[in-house]
Amino acid sequence: MSRSGEQEAIQALQSSLDVPVDTAHSVLESFNWNVEEAVEFLTGESSQESRKKESASGVGFFHSMFSVIFSGFCKFWIFLSRVPLLPTFLPILGPRKRYLSPADAANKLLQNLEEQYGTDHVDFFTEGGYMEALARTKRSCGVALLFFTSTKSDEMEDFSKKVLMDEEVKGFLSRRNILCWIGDVCEDEAFQGSRKFNCTKFPSAVLVMYSPQLSELVVAAHLHGPTDSTLLQSTLTNALARHLPSLERFRTEIDERESARELRRQQDDAYQVSLARDRQRQQQAKKERELKQKEQEEKEKLKELSLQYRSWLAVNIPSEPQPNTKAARLSIRLPDGSRVIRRFENDSLVKSVYEFVDSLLFAKENPEAYEEAMSSSANLTPPEDYEYKFQFSLYSSLPREILVADATISNLPSVFPSGTVVVELED
């Protein structure tokens, strides 16, 4: 058929049933561009059935008259659509409705059903067309029930009320986790699906199941033409009885493998957590060892600096003032109970008493180092950038008060011109 003839057939079918251009093209192409057969297909009534009814009722003459009138009407409609500017004044002759995506078409059909018959219907998959429904069924190794309907068919209302809105059907499908999809063959995607599953009458129901043996989906049952809830449930029950046991065993095996995989994953996760915890403990122990080693090294360094300073200090203690000079006479009681009496310049600081006492304690605590420092001929020097801290405090006896290192001896009545000084070690 020429391209102009195809366009005329498409416009004739659209004027009769108001279907999208893509759907009209697909349907007509399937029926060799025969408009009458395409109309009969979409309305769910075959030409043979029409002829039988007409023969039985004796209205063949009226059928012939109708065919002539219908053919003439189509040609007249095509003529009107070609008249310039006429579609502008008669919108019905203008462009047809736009193509809907499979998901939009499914949602539109469901919305129409709910507006007419209510929302208490079978749960439908509306995230896409029948191809998406089949893909999900295959991924889940499940079961799907595809409903192919025609909104142009007279059986649509009866089917919707007695099957789609039936509580028993809804519970039957829900209990068996059957994914349900519904499509209108007046939309292109649903029409292609109806041709794929050889649906010749509408409504049609096709039960599709995953086959473990073939690793693909297979048709387990189908119903073409008017049906009711009882026939649908019995047909599905028989099909499920034949195919479901093997599928259930396959699902059980998958679940067991998945459980084993999940158990291994949890064990691996627990091992990794334990390994990370052990690694963290090792790192923490390493840090503690390094910190302890560093503290020990710093302690040893401070000990060396302290030894260097005390050695230098012991050698550089000023001589005791002469008896005829004005000085403070102090009785120093050491921590071991022994006493030392010594004179200090009256204008000297209390720090000189601290230094003298430190040299006495140094001689008692480390006599070898003290003797080595006192007998050394080398010029000892104090360490650079080091501030020595005395490990004891000095107190006057009466009254008892701490002696501050930077105070002048002559300004302290408790020790000048004489007094008792008590040495107390710090903790």
C-alpha cells in the first residue's frame, strides 16, 4: 500500500476509535492495513463471530448496508481532514493525542478504572509497561499475571466489576505474591504485548512464570475473551499446581545460597572488625611504647642536665665568710636529721643557702659524681638553656615560714643574724 493509503487508513481508524497514531499504525500493519479488521480487533469482536451472529439473526443485509455506510463515512472523514484550515475550526480533525510512555499509560488506565469502579481493586504494577513487569518477574524468579484489555470493548465494564474489583481474586493473587499488570491495547506498548502473547480476544489474561530448567520466563496459562473470577482462579490454580513446586524448590535453594552468602559476609565483617580492633590495639600499644620511650629519654636527658648543673654548682659554691665579717649564722637541719652550721653573707640572697644545701644533698645522693666534680681539673660549665629546679624547700624554725630564694638574708628576722633552717624534700 502506498504511503498516502497508509495515512488514510490510520486517519480512518483514529476517527472510528480515537487511538494514538503509533498504535493505529501498529494495529493496521498487523492486519495488512485492513481498517475493518483492525476495528474488530480493538473492540474485541472477530469478523467470524460477527458473521455468525448476523447469520443467526438474519441481518446480513443490514451488515452489508453498515459496511457500505462505514466505508463511505471513512472516505468522507479523510476528505474533510485534507481540507485546508478546516482542522483549525473542527479540533476533532486535528492532531491526535500524544504517545504515552508505558508507565504513563498504565497509570492512566488505572486512574480511569478507579474513577469508574473504585479503588478496591487488584494491586497492579504501574512503574512501567509489560516489559518492565516481566523483567522484574525474571529478576525475582517470580510469577506475573498480565491483563490485556481494550477500553473500546463492551466487555471491559463487566470484566472490571467481576474480576478486577473482586475481593477473592485480589486475595488470591496477593497471597501467592503474583505481580499483576494491566494494559490497554489501544496504547502501542500494550498492543505489541498482546500480539506477542497471541491475544485474539479481549480481555485476555496471561500467566507468566520463571522456569528454573530453562532459566527464562514461560507462559503457564492464558485466558482469552470474557471470563469471571471463578474461571480465572481455577485456571491459575491448575497452572500453579503444575509449575509452582519446582519454582518453590528453586527459590528455596536461592534463599539458602543467599543465607549462606549473607552468613559468610557477616563472618567476614566480624573478622574485619576484629582485625581492625586488633590493629588499633597494636597501634595504641605502639604509641604507648613510643611515648614511654620518649618520656624515658627525656627523663634521662634531664637527669644528665641536672647532674651537669649540680656538678658545676658544687665546684662554684662561694667560700664561707671570715669570722670577723658581718654574716648570718645558720643551723641547717638536713632531711636525715644531721645538722650543718654555716655562715652566709648578710647581703646575699636566700638562693645561696639553697645552692649550698643542694651541694650537701648532691654529695650524699651521688658521692662518686660529687668527688669526680670536686677533683676534676676541667673547667665545668652549666648546661645551656636549662633551668634547674631545687627538689626541696627551706623553712625557718621560729616562726615557721618558707624561705623564698630571691629574698635577702638580712631582711629576714627569722634567720638573721642567726637562726635555724629546716630542709624538707618535695614529693
